Amino acid sequence: MNVTELLGQIAENIHDPAMERVDADRLISFLNSASRDAANEGWYVHLEEDTVTLDNAEYDYAVPDGFVYVNELWLEDPAQSGLFDRFVMLHMWDIYSAASGPVIRFNPSYFSLEAGTAVRVIGQGRPSIYSVVDGDVDLDLNMESFLRERSISYAARFLAGAGNDMDKMYDRLSDKAYAISENLLRSHPQTMRLKPNARVVPGR
């Protein structure tokens, strides 16, 4: 599900399909509040990047953007592009804070550099923050239901203060959606939890 699709679902649920009473910008603010709620409860999203390439004389490499924890490193197969099948043992690398920012540092006592070899970095980041222009951007995996229900709750609460005959209906809708979102939040899927071997990225 992408951002535009979720906004449409929220608008339908608050009986405002044309987004006349609550526009897309305000719906995005509710969506981002929901995302921050998940982050504050310790939810993390899975991240993978293949942007690190080894040099023949460099042991420090910048941690890709968005990572707050790094869990695993894998090296690309020299005979098959795109296949990352060589696990880098945990004692061969660590995360350090450098003047330029956080880096993955390979231990020269255990790790042999292979110039030109790509490294897959696997880790976790905080739930995404969205904008209206991100309409085609997919929502963070496994968070769609929570984001929908919590956003509906916030939107309905906003509408409940309009001072008209629909206030009570929106109050009930807000309470119902919030309760559903709380149940989803407390379920805390295993995939969203901090991994036991995670290494923190300093400064993030």
C-alpha cells in the first residue's frame, strides 16, 4: 500500500472521500503522528542497502542513511552479480563514530579487503515520515494497519470538535479506531522488534 492509497482509506472512513473537510496535508500530519507513535513504542523497520563497495586500502565505510542499527553484513558473490551469499562474521567489523559521521569499520586483523566487492548492509531504522509529494511511496512494511487506524482516530478526533450534529459519531469513531490501533501496537510483531545482535549507529 502506498501513501495515496492510505490517505484515500482514511478519508473514506471519516466520511470525507473528497477530502473537503480534512485535506491531504492535514491527513499527512495525522499519518506522521501515527508513525512517531510507533517509533516511540520501540518499533523499527527493516532496511537493506547495497551501496557500500570495498576499496583495496580502506577499512572505514559510511553507514548508509536511515540506519539506526546495523545487524548483518554480506559480501557479493564474485561470480554472480546481485547474489550476497558470504556472511561477514561479527568479530570482523564494528560501528564507530568518525569525524565524518558513523562508519562501518572492518577489522584488518580478521578481514581481507576485496576491492570492488559490494557489501549488503542489513539493519533497522525508525518508521518513515511522509509528505504529500510521496504519494507513490510504499508505506513501511507491516505497519499499514496500525498507521491506518491511528490516523483515522486522529482525523476523527479533529472532526469531533467541529461543533455540529456529527461530533458524537466522530468521537465514537475516534475511540474505536484508537482502541484497534492500540491492540495492533501492543502486538509488536517480531519483525518490528530490535534484533538481539543489533549494533547501534552513534549519533542516530
